[in-house]
Amino acid sequence: MGAIEEIFFNGEVIGRYWGEIVQGLMLTAEVSLLTVVLGIMGGLLLAVLKCFSNVVVDVIFAVFIDVFRTIPILVILFLVYFALPYAGLRLSPLVTTVATLSLVLTAYSAETFWVAIQAIPRGQTDAARALNIGAWSTIAFIILPQAIRLSIPLLCNRAIAITKGTALGAAVALPELLGSAQSAMSIAANPSPLTLAAGLYVLFFIPLVLLSRWLERRSTRERRA
Amino acid sequence: MQAFLNNFANVDTFVSVLPLLLSGLLVTVSLALVALPLSLLSGLLVALLFAVKNRVLTAVLFVLIDLCRSIPVLVLLMIIFYALPFLGLMMPPFVAVVLTLVINNTGYFGEIFRAGLASVPKHQQEAGLALGISRPRVLLFIVVPQAIRNVAAPLASNALELAKATSIASLVTMPELLRVAQVAQANVYNPTPLVAAAALYFIVLWPFSRLVARYELKTIKARY
């Protein structure tokens, strides 16, 4: 037992790298927040654009969504980081990670929002038109509030899953939580920093997982009621 | 435009690296084919344990599922591949990746199957028992099939995520599709192998991705 403690919960090693790892956690939080905000806003924007559908918008919408939902995040990350420089576009690890994750979340949330918008009965739009409410106002004040409410439980799960992808940033040298723990682990030749990082990830994500469980349960109950 | 194509879609490069990419694709597919059934099985097992309805067991299961769901899959892989050897527990990359995917997805599949089992009305089970069918058979032949049908959409979606997650194997030097593309790119000094790998992922996974999208559409429409 003493051996396990010294290997995985070594206080001395953890004390030495605590500062860097907490900085990594801050970076993870920053990337997560940016990803969620940009990804949800992007998705909402795309879904609204799709409401005024024309052929060009429809094709771009479909291709964008299918590409970013189908190709693994890590592959997109590597394309942005290792392939785009050949086109003269060199992005920092932070920008690369945020851009990749928020593009992927944009694709997922656009699809979810769009499906939810379609699920709102046609009669709502007709009623708004009969009351002489403009097209933009109908979408903004009648359709979207209901659609967003409908999408929240689904989106919450997806947003958490994609936000956990911040750890992939370590693969493009972003010193976020996993990256900082990995470099500490290799310098100290002891895996305690990784244990600490795993613990911090759990602390960071558990509240979100519980929140999504609660949202899911509430929406199920509403449906039954 | 010509310079762009020479870089990103260089035909000579593509032809020369295609066999390597296909060998990588084979590793990717075998990772998914080994990890998916194992994850489904362990997820179903976890969900069936909920049916025991023991308060302590249920609490432990919820904690385990939420732990699995809150650790990024790459962090889990790093622990298994780089930290466990400090205990003398070393395993080949393939085993480490499969183990990682199974642990990670047991949480997801467990949660999905649990919700599915909970969605089957209680009277189905009661009717089965009243007809003198034994409890395990009621569970296996009456409740589980209906549960699976009810959660087909999230099951398919999660299976797709599992297949995509095999790409993290490239970070522990497994020669799967992404890894061989990276190696090839370092040799030919142009990003064609990486672009080709992305295209291969898309070609292989796109039908499943469409299927999942259609399932999800049905689910959310049923919600309103």
C-alpha cells in the first residue's frame, strides 16, 4: 500500500508541480468556456440561417454538419495544426484547439437546433403570420424559445462530451490540464501529476454530468406529464 | 490553385501512401470491432445490475458511471498506458486502447441501457411473472428487447463515437489510420496523407453518421 501511495499519490511530487497543473486546469476551463459559447452560438446562427433556406445554404449546411460530425475530433485537430500551415495558415495550439472543438460543437448544435425548430408545429408559424408578426420576430420570439428549450437536454450531453475533448489539446502541445500533467510526469518520473490531473478532471466535469442527468430527468418527466 | 492541389491533394503522394493508409484503416476497424461488443456487453451488465434494486449497489453504480463519464478518454488512456507501468502493469498498445475504450464506454452504454430498461413499463415485467415465466427470462426476452428498441438512437450514436475515439490510439504509437497518416506526412513533406486519412474516415463512417442523424430526428420529434 505504501508503494502505491508513493507512486500515485506522492505528496512531494504533487507539491512540486501543483502550480503548473493548476495553471493547466485554468487553461482547460478557458478552452471549455470558449468552446461552449462559440459552439452553441455558431449552431444557433446556422440553424436560424437554415430557416430562410435556399439551395446554397442547404448544401453548405448539410456538408458542414456531416463532415464535422463524422471525422474524429483528433483528426480535425491534426489537420488544422499540421496541414493548414502548408496553406500559410499557422495557428497557435490554443486557437487550434478552440477552433476545432467549437467547429465540431457548432455542427452538432446546429443539427439539434434545426431538428428542434422543425419539431415545433407549423400552426405556431401560421398563427404568428395571422397576427401580422414578421418572419424574424416569429423565429426569434416564438419558435426559438420553444426550440431551445427542447434541445437543452440533448445539447448538454453533447457539449460535455465535446468539452472533454479539451484534453486532446495536449496532442498539439497545448499546456492544458493533461498536457501539463504529462510533462510533469515525464520530468518527475512519477505518475502522481497524472493522478492529480484525473482527479481535477473529475471535479471539473462531475457537476456538469450531474446537471445533464438532472435536465434529462426533468424533460422526461415533462413528457410523461 | 495548382500549388494548393500539389500540397493538399498530391496524386503521386496519394498513390504511394494508399497501401499504408489502408493498413492503418484495418487496425482502426479491428480496434472498433473488438472494443464495441465488449463495451456493449459490459454496459448492459451494469444496467442489469441496476435491476437488482439494492440501494447500496445502485448508489455505487451511479458513482462509477458518472466517474467514467467525467474523465476524458485520453486521460484514461494516459493513465493505463503511461501510469500503470509504474506498478509493473505493462500491456501492449492494442490492449491498452481496447481497455480504455471499454471502461470509457461502459459508463455511456451503462447509462443508456439503464434509461432504456427504466423506459419499459412495469406491467410488462408483472405480466411476464404472472404467466409463470422466470425472472431472468422475463428480463432477457421481454424487458431487454423493448429497452434496446427504445434507446436505439443513443446506442447508435455512441457506437459511432466509439469508432471515432479509436483515433486516440495514434497517441500511444498504434499504427492505426491517423498515426500512419502522420508518419507518412513526415516523410513526404506535404499534408496529402493527412487529408486522405480524413477522407477515409469520412467515407467509412459517413453512412453510420447519416443513420444516427435519422434516428435522432425521430427521437426529438417524438419528444414534442
